[in-house]
Amino acid sequence: MREEERNMVMDFMKKPIAAAIRTEKDFSKALRSDVDMVFLLHSNIMTVNQCVKEIHSAGKKAFIHVDFAEGIGKDRAGLEFLAKQGVDGVLTTRTNIVKLAKEFDLITVQRFFMVDSHSVGTSVESIKISKPDIIEIMPGIITKKIREFSEKVDMPIIAGGIVETMEEVRAALAAGATVVSTGEAQLWTTKV
């Protein structure tokens, strides 16, 4: 990643915790919280515009998990639609979506699930192909793998999944994560 791109992405990620939203109740909590990035893990074509407006009105960045967005194509037209709605970035596990999203100047977060030792190698190869702006390593409580990635790739890392305590947040950050994504609302207002 070029230094200029890295600085832009790092400026974008100002706080060490991001809100991972699945429900309307959590959405409201996230808008009132201290986070600056909101990850909409379940959204749809009918509500995405209003959600993005509310997130921006709260002074936060809006990310849509494209793989789970209902009624929005996982293709060029779907990404163009999201860009026109004012979405700041997308999350996905798909290499082709990362490449397409960059055409619309969306910040790209590619998610990787660490299930075995083979996962690290295949993930690093995928990163070389897709060149996401940020990677998310899941589950976020695997600090050993976060450290390994932070030594192998030159980009910000989000630790996400099964992060439930402030101790887990601190451990992920100490291992090299830049941000920790969590659905635990009580952590959204906690100072690290």
C-alpha cells in the first residue's frame, strides 16, 4: 500500500472500536456511542439510504457488509448504487467485490476467517490479489494470528468476531490490530 493511501485510511480510522450492527436497537445505540465507524452487517436496498444519512448525521462513517445486503447486487451495479447512497466503505469476504468497490472510491474491508494454519497463507495470497484498504481478521480474539498478519501485510487490521470484553479489545490492539469491531454495545463507549 502506498504511503499516501495508508495515511488516508489511517486518518479514516480515528477510534479503536467500530460498531458491528445487526439490529435496529443496536443501530440506535451505535449512533449515540463514541465509535466513528458503523458496520451494517444486515442491510437492504429499502433502508440503506436512510441508515447512511443517520450515520453521517451522527458524525460517523457508514460501511455496508455487501455479502449480506438484501436486494443489492454483489456486482458493479450494486457497488455503484451503494456509492451513490453515500456509503463510505464496504465489507466483504470476496476478492472480486474488493476490486470492483475500488472503482467507486469506496474504502474496502476484506474479511478473513482464521480456522486453521492454511487460512493465513491463502488469506495473504488473496490480499496480494485484491489489495483491500483494510483487512478484518476473524475471530478478533486470535491475537497470535493478528500479530502474524501485522508482520506480513502493510495495511490497517480490524479484529472482529467474538470480542466481548475490554481485555479482548486491548489484547487485539496490542497484537497489532488498528480497530476492533464488536457487537457488544457496552464497549462502544468505553475508552481504551
